Amino acid sequence: MKKYLKSRLPSPESILGQKWLGPLAPWLAHPRLWHLHRRAVALGVAIGLVTGLIPGPVQMLLAVLIAIPLRANIPAAVFATFYTNPLTFVPLYILAYHIGALVTGETGNPSVPPEIDFTWSSVVNAFPDLLRWFVSLGDTLLIGLAIQSSLFALSGYVATSLVWRVAVGRLWRNRHARRG
């Protein structure tokens, strides 16, 4: 699994070699940010799952900015943000609203989300309508998003750690069986 991921991911040197990243090289050069280690990858996944719920195009940038001081795996953090997209974003926010409604005791249905035609121009033009929709959902949405992102982060960290541990254990058993 580790060899497969290393063959598919860009090398840290190729990323740090970009001219526009030159000023950030001292912060991005830490080896743990790129190393495929169980805890660093699990933390990167957790960070990506939290920042994936942030609206707008800043999800990946925030995932990187949070991963740097926490020494989490940057590619895992960026990749984990991709679970939100134009098809999943509104259902995730409606779920967050319902979670918040359970906690706050809010009654009533959330307002209807705006219609989005999935062409580039309509998605860009839908941002003001989406912002008005978010604001109309109020504190109930914010509380639901906090709970939902915490649950996503915890489950992502635990799931990544368990899958990693099972995969490594299986490799060790297979290696030991071949030797014996």
C-alpha cells in the first residue's frame, strides 16, 4: 500500500521545487508533512474531513495551513477534503442542520436550498444564494456543523488508524509465513 501511494503521489521535492512555493519552503520542508506514517496520515485525514465542510474554494488551503503546525500528512489532508463537492455539499449541510436541531431543540424544517444548475457559470453565480441560505439556517447549522465535523474527524482518524494497522499486520503475517 505504501509503495502504491508513493508511486501515485508527487514527491515533496517536486512540490517544493515550484517557484511560487519558494517563500513557504522552510515550513513545508519538514519530513513528517510528507512521510507516510500511520499517525500523520490519520491526522491528515481528520483535518481534511473537518476542513472539507468549510464552504468555498479554501478547503485545501486551510487543510494545508492546519496540517503544517500539527505535523500531519499534507497529501492526506488535501485528499480528504474531496468528499465534499457540488453533489454532496448541500446534503451534508442539511444533515448538519438536522443534527443541530436535535441538540438545540429547533423545530421546523430548514429553508429550501437554492437551485444549482451544474454548469460552471451557474455554480459561480449560486454562491450569493448559497450564502443567504447558510445565514438563514443560523446557529442551528453552526452547532450541527461543529458536531458533524468533530464526528467526521474522529471517525476518519480511527478508521484510518484501524485500516492501516490491519494492512500492516497482514503484511507482517504474510512476510513471516513466507520466511517460515
